[in-house]
Amino acid sequence: MESGISKLVVDLVSVAFEERGSKFQALAPVTMATEAGRFVSLIGPSGCGKSTLFNVIAGLLPPSSGRVLIDGEDFTGLIGRVGYMLQKDLLLPWRTVLDNIALGMEIRGAKLRDARAQAMPYLARYGLGGFELKYPATLSGGMRQRAALLRTLLIDTDVILLDEPFGALDAQTKEQMQEWLLQLWSDFRKTVVFVTHDLDEALFLSDEIHVMATRPGRIVETIAVPFDRPRDRSVVTTPEFARLKQHCLKLLSASHAIEDAA
Amino acid sequence: MTVSPTRPGVVLSKTIEAARPRRARRLPVQKPWPAWRIAGVQVGILILLLLAWEGAADSGVINAFFWSQPSAVFHSLIVFCVEGDALIDITTTFEETLIGFALGTAIGSMIGLSFWWSRNYAAVAQPFIICFESIPKLALAPLVILVFGIGLASKVAIATALTLVVTTLTVSSGVKAVDPDSERLFYSLGASRWQVFRKLVVPACLPWMISLLRVNIGLALTGAVVGEFIASQHGLGREIFYAGSTYDIALVWVAVLVLSTLSILMYLAVSALEKALRRGVLH
């Protein structure tokens, strides 16, 4: 980093909901710094506040305290600064695949014609060639996720949040999509924060994994993933991979044990 | 202690017996008739009914003064078309219905869509809409005639009132059904409210509006005809009312027949429109 400033900094962000008088701490003060161009994953049990944290970073939820800094600038509570892909693909059924992908650019001020022209080459390059004028209903789950991801990547932001994008896919499609995502990531050079339940997925994709725990949602440990890039699928069979997975599992089950005791 | 009729052994043996299949059956299959045969039977039934009506009136089983009879109705139809006001009556009713339908659907849709902009405004408006919905609007028809006169405007007003509320309620359900996750996606992309409205809310509600078209054309026609009953110079409703009050029952049937034909034709036209729109909007 020539400037010495992290791309994305979550600075002591906490979220509490008031519900019928009683306060519910969804997220304890969380701090996380991500360097430009890194691929970072968040893993943790459901209810650990991963999605809450994403909503805060995307500006969709004002935090109870703390700030979100991008390139050192305060973007807390502001929308449109980061790309956000939700679990569902959320493709609009009345738009063609091409127009769905162009939506992001269109919303950011481009004319639909220009947005289409700009998106067109990417469809062919990233496995959606021939589907440009099809409607989402005719696409398979994997294809739909590709379209949703391209929609997110083609907007002019350098930080992308992906909330379990492959959660609903079958194992084989999932692996293909992971490799496809790595390809895109290395082509687009964006900073990615990725939420998943799948440890193998997190280890295969990430430079860094934040392990989270519940009640209140918090980061318990940050693990560096040392594998070289570009990664080959065979990395999942190495002893180092197994050791890291074992370590993550232990962290996750420890947080479960505390939860059960409570 | 007496012997219980439900001793386990008895129940068991009965169950086994019942479980054993006695006979294999053929799957019941219905052979569908070809379309021409179904149509033929339908026409046959219609002719039989008309003949029975004619015969019953001729033989005095039913009073032809109150019920008229097909031959008289046919004669009356010819007179109505050749010498009577057929054309002007039909065009009057058609015009009233169409304008009321268009106005009610358009204004109702706009009101329904407007609820998206403010939850507070929607909450304030809700009881008024439901009140207006629960008023039997046709009961207000005499008032509407007083205010809007006996011309086109009053019938259009009644037809509009009938279609407007249904449309408002349905479209506001459509607005509520817009996926909140899609909305979040739009906002995460940095969309303005206007962009969310135009690119998400309106297209998402279009199917709801399209499904209203067929309902609304029928309601608009009802509104127009009831308006004509009360006070008007032309129209099929007025024709029915006039014929009834002069005991010209054959003419009542003629007007009802023409009105039904008009209704069916408009229904078919709107169905075709709906189909075309669905092809354009939904895939």
C-alpha cells in the first residue's frame, strides 16, 4: 500500500436492535481492516451478524456506533459505494440477462444503450455468451448467479460484498463457480469480502478468514491463508489445508459450546 | 367382564383381509370428445331450450305477456336493429364503459402505486379506501346523476367509481408484494427512490394491473348500465328500462341479448390485450 491506508476498514462497528424495550446486541464492536485487492471471507454460525455487518458496510443499515472507512474516507450510512450481492440472485424477471447485468451501470447514470454495449463483451468472456437475450427464468441456478455477480462486478466500485452467493448450488456447480469467481477476481482486481458457511469454500478462495461467533456477533480470530495463487483445486488435499480447516472447526465449535452453555 | 368386540386378534385378521387386494381394476379413463361434438351438443341444448320456451308460451304453460317468446324476441330484434336505436344505444353504452374502464384502471393504478412513496401516507389513506370499498357504490348512483347530469359524464363517473377502488386495492397489494431484497439490491447499487420506483416497483406491479383488466371491463359495464337505468337518453340500459316500463318484454330480451354480446366482445378484446401484454411483460 503506497498510501499506507487499508482499502476497507470497519472501525468498532456495533449494531444493537431495540425490541419491545429489551436491547439485542446483534454485533459487538467489530474491527476489521482489509487491504486493496484482497479476498477475505467471514465464516461463522448463523446469527453471528455476518449479514448485519454487510448491511452496515453497504450503507443499508446505520450502525449503533463505529465507522466504515473506504480509502480512509468515512462512508458510514452511505449507499452505492460498495457492490453488494445478496444470497438470492434477485434478477428481475422482466429484464433480459443482458439488461439485468446492465442494471447496475444504468442506475449509476449510464444510458441503457451504453450500459448494454459495455456489458456485452463480458457476457461472452464469462460464460454467458448466447444468453444475452434470454430471460432469467430460463437459466440454471449457476448461470443466474453468474449474471448476478457480473451485475455487481461491472459497476464502478472496487469493493465487493458477496453474501453466500453459492449457498444454493449443488456441490459440482459450486466448485465450478468458485474457480470462475477466482478468475473474475484476478481479472477485475477488486477487494472482495465473502460470506459463507462452507469452510472448504472459504479456505479455497480467501487470503484471510475472519471467524465469527454469536451473542453478540463478533470476530473471534483472523486466520491468514498461505496458499499460493493461482490456486489449484488440489490444494484442498494438502495437510496444511486440513490443519487450517481443523483449526477453524475448533473455533466454530467452541463458539457453539459457549452458546449451548448459555 | 364381557368379551370386548375389539379383541386384538379379530382386528388383526380383519386388517389383513382388508389389505389383500380382491380384484385388479382398470384405471378409469374418460375419452374426450372432439371439439365439434361438444359444440354440437351445446348448440343442440340451446335450440331445445328455445323450442321449449316457444312451445310453453304458445300452449299457455307460461304467460307470454311476462316472459315473451323467442319468435317475438327475434321479431323485436329485427325492428330494433333496422328501425330502432340499436346503433346509438350500443355506441353510447360502449363509450361510457370504455372511458370509465380506462379512467378507473388508470387512476386506481396511480393511487395504488403512490402508496409506495410513503408508508405514513399509505397508513393514513388505508381506512378511507376500505370505507369507500365497503360503500355499495351503485347505491350512490342517483346522487351521481344529480351531480353529473343525465349525459355521458354521470355514467362514466359510476363506471369509474366501480373500477377505481378494486384497482387501488389490488395495485397496493402489488406494491406491498415488491421483494424487499430487490429493493435493498437497488439501494446498494446507489439507486434513488425514483429509480427504484420506475425500474422496480412499476414493472413488478404491472402483472397485477394486467390481471385487473378483465375484472374491470365487466365492472365498468355494470356501472354504465345502472347509470342508464336511472336517467339517460340513450344506451342499452335505458332501452331495457324503457321497454320494461312499457311492458315490451320482447324488447327487454333484445336489449339484454345485445348487451350480453357487447359484454362478451369486450371481454374477449380485453383478454386478447391481456395476453399480448403478458407476453410483453412476463416471460
